[in-house]
Amino acid sequence: MINKKDIKEITTYIDSLFPNAKCELFYNKDYELAIAVMLSAQTTDKAVNNVTKVLFNKFPTLESIDNAPLKDIEEAIKSLGLYARKSINIKGIAHKIIESYNGKLPSDKDELQSLPGIGNKSAGVIRCEVFKIPDLPVDTHIIRITNRLGIANKNDSSFDIEQKLKKLIPEKDWIKSHHQFIHFGRYFCTAKNPCCKECALKKYCNN
């Protein structure tokens, strides 16, 4: 069972590999990050950045997104999987922020989850990135590496893993650890061909 001493060794090592890890989604306005996070489901940040560059240039305000024909939104993001549903969510997010939150992205987690396509993980990402509110949202990369390192069990949900990590890692480090764990999973402890030979965490690894 991983304890706080073990997690300190793990996070210190990952920090040495990715000291400057940060969100890799591009955005200029708070609501753009919310839309980008929603779009990132079941695709890559790179793919999302490619479409949001087009989307936000064509529709530069919440009002222009809200008023845009759905087919025009679909055209901008059609290279993404689930683009039809995601197009509906884009318009829904814009409309909800305008109508319910006076055009300002909310910081409350429950209010964020009232936006179409935004669940617990996405709300946590937005809170970390936009509002710098400590949270530790868990994505597929974090699920994989916490399972490999014995922090989580294979039957744990993303919420279960989030709660386990929050108990092990000091709150002041949640945002940093969130980004660093993602980078570790994305670029080092990858799903295929992980860098096991170079890894200093072999004693914990179940892979």
C-alpha cells in the first residue's frame, strides 16, 4: 500500500522530469478553456488546439457562438470525434454562461458541472487552470499511472483515485501534481512502450 513517504518519492521524481508541466490547451478567454476542456474528451489536446484556433477566430465572443448556426460550429470542429454532440455542447455552454452567469464563467464546481459536457473532472481542470483553486482532477493518463504504481486499484473510478491522491498529496501541491502526473503519463509512462528502463519508480510498478 502506497503511503505518504512513497508518494513523496514518486512526486519528487516526476517533478524532476517535468518541473514546468502545465495545461497544454490553448485559450485566451476563460470560457474558451471550458469549451476546450469539453472538446478534449476522447481526443488529444493537439487535435483540440487545431480546431479551437479556427472556432474562436470565426466566433470570437460568447454571443457569436450562441447565435451561430449549429452547422457552422460542426464545420469548425468536424475533425474531432463526437463532433455533432460536442457542437451542441459548445452552443449550450455559451448560452448557459450568458443566461445564467451574466457572461462570466463560474468558479463553483457545481455551477461548472451545470454547463453541457462538463463533469467532475472537467470542472476540476477549469478550477485549477482558470481560477487556481486547488483540485486534482484525474484523466486517463493519471488512471493508468496510478494503477501501475499501486496508488489505485483497477476497479477504482476516477473519483476514487482523485480522493486517494488528495489524501496522499498536500493540497498546496494538487495543481502541480495534476499537471505533472498527466505529463508523466503522456510523455514517459505511456500506454504503449513506456520508458521503463530509465524509470526510477520500478519498485512500485505493476506494469
